Amino acid sequence: MLIIDTHAHIYSPDEKKYPPLPKPLRPPGGKGSTEDLLKEIKAAGVTAVCAIQTQTFYGFDNRYVCDSSRANPSWMVGVCNLNPDDPQSPATLRALSRDCAIRGYRSIPSPRSKKLDSDGPRRMWRTAAELGIVVNVLMNRDNAAGLATLLGEFPSLRVVLDHTMNLKAGPDLQPTLAEVLRLARFKNLHAKLTFIPTGSATGYPCADMHDPCLQVIKAYGPERCVWGSDFPCELWCPKVSYTEHLRIFAKDLPLNDDARSKILGGTARRLWFPGL
């Protein structure tokens, strides 16, 4: 089965060449390089990876994800993150799409207005649509209405909801899940199912988040769902290992073979790796 990891953050050990932010969020033990990632995916039988720009470590400096994806085109593509309020960001996105293996833009709400449905993000969505690249949206429930507005304005743009609005066990689970399910009516929106270990109150197999995940899969269909590891798991989902996170989707969730193959690789191939 083709397996594509759609969500890995990477961290260079060379902090002179790729300087981090002041007080960055660091992975334990310094793990998280492209080399570490390659070892992890080889051991797990993963074919390809989307490397997501690590804003909590590099801010809007995309050099490491660009250099890594450009150096490893057989198995990696990059998803960049740019300040939507910066008027230079559309031109930067065009340059990164042209010169690097950047096949996605990570959309965040405007730092100024805190709204997704505002001029800056809308300008970036328009640029992504012109370039034919995927938009990954990172947001919480408070911007659900804004996301619906933009999805309606850009019906042909391929959009992925990163972490599916950060679904998490607790009092906010049901209202957040309700918003996620309502958005399934937009056929260009895809759900990134990375939230089982990050949202679980338990360790592997994180059974408390299985039912919410199955509800998302039912609403969107496996053809609009993708798996991602949250690499390095030591930082982002320390309750499970990389292999355990994959096993939840490969073995533990009650999915048929067709659904499993689409979630673990088929949908991601269509979105980011059409040449595989």
C-alpha cells in the first residue's frame, strides 16, 4: 500500500545556516532533521512526505523546508508559511513555487485582524489558485465561518484543513466536531486526520478519539481525508511513536481496504504527488 505522510515538521541541526526564532519550540533531544525523518519513514514503510514549514521554530523563514524539499524531490514536497498581511507574500509564494519543490501554502488567520476571512489571507488564496497549489488551513473553531466564506469564493481551489480544527477530547470536542462536519459540504475541502494522538487523553491506541475520526471520514469520504504523522512525534504527540500513529490508521481503525488506501496514500498522491 502506498503510504504518504502529509504532516512532518523538520528542524535543521545547523542553526547558523538556519537560525531559529528567539525561544523556539524545540523537539526533545534535538530530533527532527530531514535525516531523522528519512530514517523514520524508511522504518515505517512510508514512501513520501509533505514537510510543513515549522513556524514555531523558524517563523516565516522557509529556507530549511525549501532547501530540504528541493534536495529530496523523489520523496519530499514542501508546504511554506508566509505572513498573509505582508504585501510581498504573494510574490514570495510565486517564487517558492517556481524555484523550490513547494506544492502547498499554509494559510493562517491574519496576524493583524485574527480573521481568516480578511484581505491578506484572501490575497494568498487567490495566488495559490493561480499557481495551482494546495492551501493547508491552520485555524480553530472561531474562524469556521470565515473558512466557509473563502471556500465558497474559491470552489476549485484544493484546500486541506490541518489537524481538523485541532479536535481534542474534552468539553470543546463536540462543538468543534460539529463545525468540522458542517464544512464537509464544501467538496474542495479535505480533512487532515492528525488529531487522534494530539487530541487524545490517553496513550496508544488513543481510542477516545476513534469515533470522532470515523465521523469525519464518513462526512468527507476517504477520498477527501489524509493521514499525517506529526513528526517529530516526541514533540507534537509524545503519547505515541511514529509507528504507533501509523498503526492506528493502518490497523486499529475499522476501515475497509479501499478507505485505508485512500487515507494513507491515495488522496495525498492526488493532492501533492501526482507523479508517484
